[in-house]
Amino acid sequence: MEPDPPNLVLDLLRAIRSDIGSLKADGIEIKERLGLLEGQSASISRRVDRMAGDVEVIKRRLDLVDAGS
């Protein structure tokens, strides 16, 4: 009895499944990293907003701007 010939379609489907699994893992990593970047960006934005407020207080104390503005 001769061995069955290799099933090329099945081999291709297995390779595609492997590639898709790799792409899914990469997508998950990218989403995690993007989430971290968004969090860092929000933190930096809050710090800049606070610094802007502090600069306004300093300007008022040094009489560099009108107290009403």
C-alpha cells in the first residue's frame, strides 16, 4: 500500500492558521502598547494644564498681567 500523497491544501491552511495566530498576538501587543501611550499622553496633558495655571499665578504675583485676566 502506497502512502497517501501530501494534502497541499491542508498544509496551506495550517500555515495560514499559524500566520493568523501570530498576527492576533501582534495585534494584542499593539493594543496594549497603544493603551499605555494614551495613558501617558493624558498624564502629560494634565501636567501641562497644571503648569499653565501655575505660570498664570506667577505672572499675577509678579504683576506681569492684570489681576482680572
